[in-house]
Amino acid sequence: NVSRRMAMKMMAQGDIKPKPRWDRAAMARHLDDHNHKTRDGLKELFKDDLYRPRYNLRLDEERQLAYDRLKRVCESKLFSVRDFWTNPRNIFAAHEACGLANGSLSTKLTVQFNLFGGTILKLGTKFHHDLLLDNIDSFQSVGCFGLTELGYGNNAVEMETTATYDPKTEEFVINTPSVLAQKYWITNGAIHAHYCVVFARLILPDGTNEGLHGFLVQIRDHDTLAVRPGCKVWDMGYKIGLNGIDNAALHFENVRVPRTHLLDATSTVAPDGTFRSKVRDESKRRRKRFLVLADQLLSGRVCIASMVLGSLKMTLATSVRYAASRLAVGPKGNSDTPILKYQLQRNAMMPMIATTYALNFALSYVQKRYAEQSQKDATEVVVLCCAIKPLVTWHADEVANRCRERCGGQGFLAANRFGEAIVGAHAGITAEGDNRVIMQKVAKELLARADKSAVARHIAFSYLPSAAQRSWNHHRSGAVVDRAWLTELFAWRERYRTNDLAAALRSRTQSEKKSLFEAWMLNESDRIQAMAMAFAEAVALQSFAKAIDRADPSLKPVLSKLFSLHALSRVKRDIGFFTMTGALSPAQVGEINTAVSVLCEELGSSALDLTESFGVPEWMHHAPIAQDWKAYNLNENNGELDDQGYRGRTCIIASKL
């Protein structure tokens, strides 16, 4: 062991903390602008040693740990599946708080409360509510969500699982007719779930296929967890991460469920087999009916964005703490300069911090719109929910990978949690709809409301000489950091991208005589993705601008700088478009590059304040590099966090920042 004198000296160095430049608690409240009781209550709960990360675990131990953690969360009674009726944002707040703690915990949470519980709530009726809602809240009844099949992910209406009604016994008979029809990647299914909401084709006695409906199927005995007759459960085993989640492939062979287990809020089957539905749909595949049933995927996208936001905040906070404390070469060749002072580090970290603030405000806006939606704005809310998940999860992927890189070898140590962040981001990118695919839905919905006269003008405009087009598109500015100018630039890009895609599709289908499918899927993918991203980023920027307007005056200066850095960083990523169209001149591009460098330098000195303002409590900073990483390495630790002697202080020395 290292001598006590050396240990005390190292501890003393880490006790000197920088003085905050603003009220961090006020900034945290501005970021987390709703359901503070739930957020604070969960963070307090996470003090328990149960939530300390553990790494050298067997698969069964890791799964049990995730189960125990979620059970403890449920026992807190800080939120309920019924909140989807009264306060949906409370569910979203719980997801973000759990995202700070652990990815397996938050994933099991979203399946239990959103996909399973929310579906029972919204598609079920009083019988199902009385049977399950209380037990869902208490975790006495564990559920899973059986939509995805091995052969059918995004094209859900083609799914093969059948539920054939037998009027003699008043039961539905559930069957998996082929290998492609097995329910796949079913979270909670391998070990813990008692019930599954199985989406299957409802087949009437006369053979009529009424399309996909949800059925409540008990797959395990409630007391013994023995798999029920006719149900086959295959454990999918190890994944690249998130192994606390027990994923399964499910098969059904003549599994009979009572008629009452049809989730019948929209469709009913009478004892004699008479079918009635509130959703009129005469199409062959009953696609419209399925879209109504799949509503939980909409809130699920907001849930995923919320929990991933929690994870990426933790990643940034950890990385900045380490950058502020890791000393490297200084002007005289000594290791006396925090790497956070280097331009290389600031240029990498500060735009990501700025974008995190932007997406935090954007997600809060989408959560509010979801909670307050009506029939009038339902389609717009669908678009917003589809757009926010890709924005947040792609950003989380960048944050996790870039921060891992900027933390060097420490980023490879599991205890520093970058691996969790990377796989969590990738899971979010794919779950509840592949990001690229749901961005196609964003584009499709936006095209449906495109201004036809604006599209016609865009087409006519395209016949002008390129110099004239560029001159017309040019956005003059006094200062490239100006908030109003940047907001209009993003709004213009959204309009241009929308009109350009509409014009391109018209040309493909009318002039080139291609089918819409061919034009959409084989020719114009780049325009589709660019148009959806332009919309999403414009919404995020507008949300950020409104958040600045309602902020406390003491917070507005730094928020304004973050706004400019975020916006200009996004402009740089699409600089080819802005210069090609003439929206920006070469001189303006130079001004933007300079402004980004200046903002990274100015905000770099506040990096620690910005990430500490995320409101992550000290006891949730488990990563050694976020605490006293020198003390952590005083003795052999095998990469585990059993010895907590490194906690409660950091290696940051204020005078060096």
C-alpha cells in the first residue's frame, strides 16, 4: 500500500474546487423543467449501494441485478403507468433519471411502463386495467411487448403471427406459423416476464383477416415462472452490451387465451365471432388499424430519447471532470496543464455540450406537446416524436465515442462507463424504429402538408442561371452569431429542403415515369434524410431560442453563447449545402469558423460549470475519473468499485483551470 502521507497529500489536492460562474442549481432546474419531485426522489434512491456499477458478473447475476434495481424503483411509487392519462411527462422524467443510473435498468423500465403497461392502459379496457395496472406499477406482474418478428421489423403489417377465434370455446388460438414469425428481441421475455402483449393477425371463424391486434398472453406461471404450455421461450444470450436485459425469441403453438384477452379499446369480438371496430379500414392489410394500435411506439420514442439524454449527460460530465483534472504537458514541458485548456479538447467537447443543451430544450418541448396533444395537432406530434429520437440518439453516439477517445486509455476501463454509453446509444438508434426509417416517416408527413405553390416556385426558380439562384438565396448577416439570423437560416433550409424534395419526386415520377416507390426508396434517399434533418434541427433551434427567452437573466448570457455554438456547429456540418445554394458566402464561412473557435475557447473555461449544471448528484458519479482517480489507483482494484475510498473529492485544482 502507498503511504498514508502520500494518500493524504493527493486527497488534499482534490479538495480545491472552482467557484461556480452561475447558480448551477438554477440552470439544472431550467433544463429539467418539470416533475422535480420524481427526478429528485429517484436520484435520492440511487444513493443505495444496489445502484453501484458492478462488472465481473455472470449473465444471470447481471440480469438479476437489473431486475432488483427496477423493483426498487417501482417500490418508490414516484410514478405510475396511469401517469400516461394524467401526467405523461412524469414517465419521461423517470426515464431520464434512470438513464443517468444504468442502461439495463432504464430499458427494462421502458418496456414495463411504456410498451407493456402503456399498451394495456391505452388498448385495454376496464377488465385489463383491473387485472394488471396495479401489479404493473408494483412490478408484481412483469410484462413484455411482442411486436417485432424475426422477418418483419419496420414492415409490421406483414407480420405472420395469428390469433384465430374459436367461437365454441370463446378463445383465441395463437400460433407462430414460420421461423420468420417468431417474436424477436423481446425484452424481459427470457427470464422475468409473466405476460406478453402479442400482436397477431386477428382471424375470424370464416377466415377473414382483420389485421394486427394486441392480445394479452400469459407466458409464465405467476408464482413459479414456469413457461406455460404451448409457449416456447429461447434465451438470446449475450449481446454486445446491456446484458442486464433478458431478451428472448418467443414462439406459440396453439396457445389458447380467453376472448376477453383481446385488447379491445378499438375492436371487439362477440362470443359468436361478430367483429366490430371503431377504426374503419377496408384495405387488404388493414394498415390504418395497425397504426392506431401501435401508438405506444410513439411515446416509446420519447421515452428512449429521455433515457439516452440522461446517459449522455453523465458521459459529458464524467469526461469534463477528467479533462479538468488530467495534467499533461505545459509551456515549460512539465505535466502541469489540464487537458481541458487545450484547444484540441475544447473544440471537441464544447460543441457537444452546446448541442446537449439544445436537445434538452427540444426534448422538453416535444414532451410537453405529447402531453398536451389533441386531435387537431396529433399528426404534428407524431412528426415531433419521430424526429426527436434520432436527434438525441445520434448525438449520444457521437458523445460516447468522442468522449471515449478524448479520455484516452481511461475510456477503455469499464468502470468509467463509456462502454455503457456507446451500446446504450446504439440500442436507442435501433429500438422503437430504426432512426433512418422513422426519419423517412418525418419526411413523408411533412411532404403531405407542403405548400404546392411554394414547390411550383421552387421548380420555376431552378431554371434561372445558377448565379441568380445563389444571389437570391444569400443570407446576409451583421454577425453570424446573431440568434434571429441563425433561426431564420435554419427555417429557410427547412423550407428549401422540403420544396427541393417535392420537386425531385415530381420530376422522377412525371418526367422519368418512375413509380413513387422507386423514386422514394431507390433514388432520393439523401434528399429525404436531409429534409427530415433540416426540420428536426430547426425545431431544436427554435426550442432553444424560446428557452433562452424564459430563462433567468443571470443564465441568458451563457445560454446565448451555447445557442450560437450549437447552431454554427450544425451549419459547419452542412456547409456544402449552404455554400452550394449560395445561402452563405465564402467570407461568411470564414466568419463562422472563427466564431466557432472563439466560442469554444470562451465557453471552455466554463465547461465544468456547464456539465455540473446537468444536476447529476455527487453520489451518482461512480466513474473513477469523475472522482479522485489517483486514490482509486492507490491499490489493486481489478477494475471494480468495491472500495469506495476514491469518492467524495476530485483531482481538479481550480488554480490550474
